[in-house]
Amino acid sequence: MTKLEPLYTTQITCGVCEHAFMTSRVRPSFKKSIRTDSDFCAYYKDENPDFYVVRVCPKCGFASTENSMNRLNDAQKKIFKEKMGSRWIERDFGGKREWDIALESYKLALLCAQTIGDSERIVSSNLQHISWLYRYKGDHEQEQRFLQYCLDSYIQVYEQEGTGANNARLLYLIGELNRRVGNFHEAVKWFSRVINDKKITDAAMIRASREQWTVLREQMIAKEIQLPDQMNSSI
């Protein structure tokens, strides 16, 4: 019996130059994570599906994800071609990706999203994935740098979108990113909003916020940081 390979290829049409190209994806049956960090960073035994999220056009260099803007107007195409496409040297990202190629693909996607003015959520997601890639590598300094960029970007998302369907997850994530970069008092505020806002009914995010509230409290005590009033009462 033929052994099923983790990767398969799919055809994508570039949103800028309309060139059709092949990109690799991980089969759904191989997408079982062995563990997940509290900010949703997942670890896999086989191929990491996150390495293959970004599709890079070999012809013009436009990098995007499934959630990116897929129909660009003429002004967006023009600014991309001027700022990025004109400097692109043709190369193929379609095969198996190691860590360095995955990192390059996300940094390209980040630059493309910022260049064409894609949504802040897309920018945030790219920044978060870059921070995870540095975490896989054990590069704490770069991980922290990109976690801070990611945090700033998600706060912009919150300011733009306000309350919405994904609000609890977004609030939780802002709290957790604050905790991870050492903004402990800010983290308290965001977790507290998830736990105490009666409009929030997302049980998983309420539970996660309670768990990280406890982790945060222990961290603050260990570092001899004064606890805010709400941390002195049970929650």
C-alpha cells in the first residue's frame, strides 16, 4: 500500500499578475497538533501546516494567505509593483519548506499586506506567526520583538472593530500577549474584561482567561510586583 505523503499541491492564481502557480499544503489528516501554547502556537510531530499557509507567486512575488484580500484594485496592484514587484527575482516557494523558507514567506506576506493596505487582522496574524517561528527556533529576543509588534497590531484591530463575534478571543489574546511581553498590569485589565463582561459567553475563552489570570498572579508574586486590587479578591 502506498504511504500517504503529508504534503499535496494546489493551484493558485496570483491576485496581482494573474499567474497560475502551484503551492504545497499539509493534508488535513496530518494536522493533529501534539500541544498548543496559551497564545495558540501549535506544535506538530510531522510537517507543520503553518509553514505552508502563505502562497508566494514565483512570477511577481506577491505573498498572501487564504484570508488575505484576493481581489486587488488597480491602485493596489500599481503600488505593489512599484514597491515590491519591481525588485522581485523569480523563485519558487512551491515545494517542501524548512524553517527559513517559512519565515521568509511570512515576512513577504507581512510586507505585501502593509503595502496594499490589507486589513489589520491580516497584519496581526502574520506578525503572530513570525513570533511563533522564532519561538520554534528558541530565539527569545526576536520572538519578544515580534510579540510586541503583534500586540500593538491586535490593539489596533480591537480599536477598529470594537465588540464583535470574535471579541472574547481577541480580548484574551491581547491579555496573553501583554503577559508574555511583561506588561503584567495591562494583562490583568484584558483578562478581567473577558471574565467579568456579562455579554461575553465564550466559555472556552472565559476559562482560558481564568487560567492565565492564575499564571499571571503567580508570576507577579514571584517577581514581587504589587498586585492590583482585583487580584486580591477571588475571581
